[in-house]
Amino acid sequence: MKRIFLLIAVVLGFAATTVNAQQQQQQNPIKFGVRVGANLSNWQGETVNSAQNLIDLSDGNVSRKMREGVHAGVYMSIPVGPGFEIEPGLQYSQKGTRLTGKLPWVETEFLNANLTVTNKAEYIELPVMAKLYVGEGFHIFAGPQVAYLLSNKVQAQASVLGFNALNREWDMKNGFREMDFSVVGGIGYQFANGLNLSAGYDHGLNTIDQNGNFETYNRTFKASVGYTF
């Protein structure tokens, strides 16, 4: 929890410094906004590639899929020049990955038995984006992001003949890295009434396990809708 407060303090300190410089140079107002959207997340890396080789040997009985999630938070838009803004933010975000499969034995095919295992990671993210407007409302953005792992759970679900046979969840935060660093990039459109749309990609830079034994990284696509006041 102390790390969360420290990260927030860093972002707020950066924002305050930028605001101070901006107020001295320009009359453009600082704006605040809210944002919510959907995530599609997965893991990538050498460990995942090795697992994929085993999945391929299952003859289609097991498949790796992206985990659906959400993100929501607030941001500050700070004009620093014509068509250029700095946008620090604070948001909650769901990431992870998913494996789905079915029992491979012919004798059990009539049971339609399926199993889904989902890694459910929850982060607090602190992005600092540089936004460049390249047209009327249209912009591109990029920048660093640091995230703190709030929780990490593994959920196992099984069904037989369409009925729920298993639904269990385990806490798996131990062994996972608390701090996740990534670079973010994307495109967006800002409407005159304050509404904005964006689509971006988070590319994790450090392994998700704290010892770095598994060459596995977070990868997330995001689609958002926001409103700037």
C-alpha cells in the first residue's frame, strides 16, 4: 500500500510541476476527465511459447485465449504547446490470460465436459501519456506506465452437459511481481463536447514473476470512452 501512495505522489508531483510551468507560459486551462473501457489481455514470452507447443500436441483439446477485463479511472490533460498535451492518469485495470479445454477421451465426448482456467490479475496503473494532435480532434499518444499488482487469482471452472460442475478460485499473488512497467501507445479522437474515444496497447517490459524465472510478459489491448470536463 505504501508503494501505491508513493506512485500517486510521484504522478501528482510531476503533474504539479508541469501545471506550474504551463500556467506561467500559457493561458490554456488544465482539464480533468474520467475514462472507462474494455481490456483484452494475454501473456507472451518464451514460457508461453513452450506451453503453446504442448497445447498444439493436445490435438485441439486445449486452446489459449485472451482474458476479457475492464479498466476505469481519471486523468489530467495539461497543454504544453500547440497541439501537444501531457496526460497523467490513475486507473484500475484487469489483466491476465485464459486456457480452455475439453476432455480428450472419446468415451466422454457425449458429456460435453469443458474446463476453463483463468489468471485474474488486478492492477492500479499510473500512465503518463504524451498526446500529439494531428488533425481536428484526432491524436496519437504514447508514454510510460507503472502498475501495482493489487491481487492475482486463478479461477478454475468446469461444466458437464452444460451444467456448472466446478467453480473455484485461488489466491496466487505470491511469486508474482508487484510492480509492472510498460510502454503504452495508441490513437484517439476528442470531440468538441468533451467526449473522447481511444484504442491503445500496453506492452509489458518486465517479467510477471518476481524472480524472472519465467520469460513471460503482460500484453493488453484497450478500448476506452472518456469525458473531459
